[in-house]
Amino acid sequence: MKKFLLFVLALTIVFSAYTVAFAAKKIGISMPTQSLERWNRDGEYLKAQFDQAGYETQLTYSDNKNDQQVNDIDNMISWGADLLIVAAIDGDGLNTAMDRAAEAGIPVIAYDRLIGNDAVTYYISFDNYTVGVLQGKFIEAALGLKNADGKVFNIEFTAGDPADNNAGYFFRGGFDTLKPYIDSGVLKVISGQTAFQQVATAQWSTDTALARAQNILGSYYADGTILHAWLANNDSTAAGVTQALDSDYAGDNAVIVTGQDGDIANLANIVDGKQTMTVYKNVANEAVVTLEVSKALLNGEVKGEELVKSFPVECAYDTTSYFTSPGHYTPSFLLVPTVVTKDNLDYLVDTGLYVKGEDGYLKAK
Ligand code: GAL
């Protein structure tokens, strides 16, 4: 009997050790808001990737409220998260939550937007500066700025949320590309608003972008002055700009409008000729890369250079571009964005994530 009890005890010990060793690791996924289309896709893809790989997940959206995001992350830490994946609302607003994560020894992946705290273990995003460069170069080519032959073109700028670490990169990428033409007088910004803080849009809000665009059109273009291009750094702000052009622009030329993300409403505007391009970032691939980095991280070792070679998508491993505090560089995995216009909308269909309806508009699958 004693032997039997010992045997049962031994079995129980072995079984509990097995359960502990193989208990699913917990992944906390904190997204900023559901009010912008892309984050819904990010949340959905990330959760699906991790669930399918056998992890336990918790996904939250914080309604673009920093305090709520701090709270959501705190709850994930208390839940016993083994890894946090965070797309920050305010890159400088998460210090208390990040410090708690560091104290608890929980690694953090800054997803898409970098967080200004050294607790960040890895950064996974697209090459943000390049996004802006692609928008600037698109305008350069569309207006033929390289061979302007004495012609002068008018342009306005709309940037993103100053609390979002990406917004400055997008703006600088676009502005740096076009600055030589502004300096030489080929491009004019009639409103005079060329500083990031002047053109920024809190929370990337469509309504805020709309109100500012209406104001500019009313103040500087109501006399029939022609506007040739509006560089908007993403789709939610481009939506505000195109609405303002519809309602408040006196000219009848098609103004070139840029964007970013490939949101469904903006893709429809591209088909209709109201928006000219979007910089598409395949967030399903961003989720794949995030899963692969997370697996390596949870297994103890991330060999960045080797890892990127194994990815099914193009991705750079970068250790010198992004830092969380002076001198503290964050190893980063940067995917490659693509320009989408009316002419290559099928590129999106080919990703398998969109379908084209009989009406010619794209829908998410
Ligand atoms: C940025 C992101 C963009 C865009 C924007 C608004 O951080 O990289 O793709 O979605 O936020 O949500």
C-alpha cells in the first residue's frame, strides 16, 4: 500500500512538472484604438497568429486613452503575462507600466510604434522614414518636379499625432524629400505651415484633419489659387483632406493626395480618384514577424540577422536607427512598405487579404 501511495505521489509530481513546463505561455496584446481601421486588423491577425501557435492571449484596445492603456497593461502583468506586445497611444506615456513590466522580468515588444522606455526588448515595425519618403517621391514624380521648367506648384502638408513616435518619421521622410523643391521655389506652401507641430493631427483624427484643411482652403485658396498636392501622412487624415477638398476647394483640378495604410474607405477613394495613393503596410506580415520574434524570445535567444533570413517576408534587422533613451538602441525588425495606386490595386488582391467586388471596389476578406 505504502509503495502504491509513493507511486501515485511520484506520478503526481511528474504530471505537475509536465503541466508547468508545457502550460501555454501568456501573451498580452495591447492595441491603441478600434476607431482606426488598421488596428482592428493588427489585433485580429496578432491574436490569430498566437492562438494558432498554442499561446494564451489577451487582446485589449484602449480607446486612444493613455491612462486606459497603462491600466490595460497593468492588468496583463497581474494576469501573469510572459510577454507584452504593445502599440502605444503615447510613446512617452507608458513609463509606469513599462517599469512594472521590467520589475516583473516581462519582455516587451514595441509593436509598430516605439515606446520611449528602456524596458522595450524589441521593436517591430515598417521602415517609418521610408513611408514618408515614398509619399514625397510620389508627389515629386506626379508633378514632374525634377523637370519643372519654370513651373511652380502649390502643396500643403498634414502629419500625424505628435504623441505617436512614428509621426515625426513619416513627416520628415516626406518633407526632407520635397524640401529642395521648396527651397528652390518650385514648390510653394501657401499657408506657410511647414513645421511638424503646425501640421500635426492629434490622434490622427479625420475630423481634426478635415477642420484644418477646410480652414486652409478657406483662408488661402478661396480666391481660385490652384492647389496641386496635399501630402497627408496616413489614410485617416487623408480622409479629412479629401472631404475638405470635396466641400471647400474652389478649383476643379484633381489634387494629388497621399495616404498610408490601405484602409477600405481610402481604397474606394483611390478608385474614385479622390485620393491618389496610399503606402500599404501588410500588417498580416507584421503579425507573422511578431510571432517569430516572440517564439525566439520566449525560447531564450533572438539571433536577429539569422532570424530575418528565415522570414517568409522581406524584413531588415536594424540596431542603429531607433533608441529608447540617448545611446540605448533598440534592436528593430523593419518590414518594407509598398506604394498602391489605382494602377496596382491588384497587388492588394494578390496578398489574399482583399477581394475586388464587381463594382471595382476592394473589400477586406
Ligand atoms: C501610425 C501607424 C500608421 C497609422 C497611424 C494611425 O503609428 O504606423 O500606420 O495607422 O499610426 O493609426
